[in-house]
Amino acid sequence: MYEMKRMGRRAAGVVALGLAALPWAAQADWQLDPARSHVEATITEITSSGESVAHRHALKRMDGHIAEDGTLRLPVRLNQTDVLEQLGDLPPWMESLSDTELTTVVTQMDPSVLENLPVGESRTETLMLSVKDGDASQQEPLKVRFTRESEGEIRVRNAEAVALDGQVIMQNQTARTVLGLLGYQQIDDEVPVELDAVLVDR
């Protein structure tokens, strides 16, 4: 009888461990699809004559993985932008910068927001973005709309108009150098951006 009780407790323990492990096993591994994840920005150049000329630029191949605690890190490199295509052959000193991280964007979300979103439904969340530039860091809220397009795909777009601060961009030495190579000596204070990304369960 004692052996049977001990075996019963052992079996119950195994079942409990198995149940405890189920949520982790079922949790999706959400990652950005680099081929379909990008940000487009409209930079308005202020020419020497005072004329405003809008230029469209894109940050492509966004790559990031949502950790179990909901943290998403997005490193931003120069070779992810279309700037290199427009510049053509880079000066030797610029080639070494092409794969250098210009900045890192970090945000955090509740993984259950993605897990519990039904196919065909959308949900808007406000994410706090932390933008790191060297030792400095800025935090900005961003309203994002998640739309589950299929069981294993969620599209992410900004839920409202959003713009970066042109003055802050020009304070970044690398960004200012790149914009200077493009011929932009001065830009408008507002740089509207549009996010269009796809999270896939892998």
C-alpha cells in the first residue's frame, strides 16, 4: 500500500511538472521577418535658398526577437538603410561604418497580447521605446496596432501619425555626416515615420 501511495505521489508530481511546462512549450517564438519589416521616413531638406524638398528614405531588414519576458531589441545599422544605395561607392573611412550599429531601439510588451489575439482581429498598445545613442538614452511612447493575419503572422503598424525630432537627428554625428553626404545641410524639425513590420512564429 505504501509503495502504491509513493508511486501515486510520484506520478502526480510528473503530471504537475508536465502541466507547468505546457505554457512554455505552447508559447510562440515571435520574430520580425526581415524581408517584410521596414520603416519609411520622410526627410524634408531645407535648401540654401529656403526651399523645402521632401525625400523618402527606408530602414529595411529589421531584425529582432521577442524574449520570454517580452523584451524586443532592434539594432539599427547603416547598411539597413537605402542611403548606401544613393551614395554609391563609399569613401574608405565610411565602409567600416556600414555594419556599425547607429543606435539600438529597445521596447517591452506583454507576450500574452500576441498569444491571445484572434486571427483577423486587431489590438492597439502603447509601447515605450528606449532609443540608445552611445551612453545617452531617450524614451518615447509609440501607439502600435497589432493585427493577426494568420495563426503564425502578426502585422505591426503605428496606430497614429508619429514623427522624429529633426534637431535630435542632426545632433547625432554619424547621422549628420550621412545626411551631409546626401547633400542635406539642414532638415525640417519633423521627420514623419511609418512602421510596417511582420512578426512570425518560428
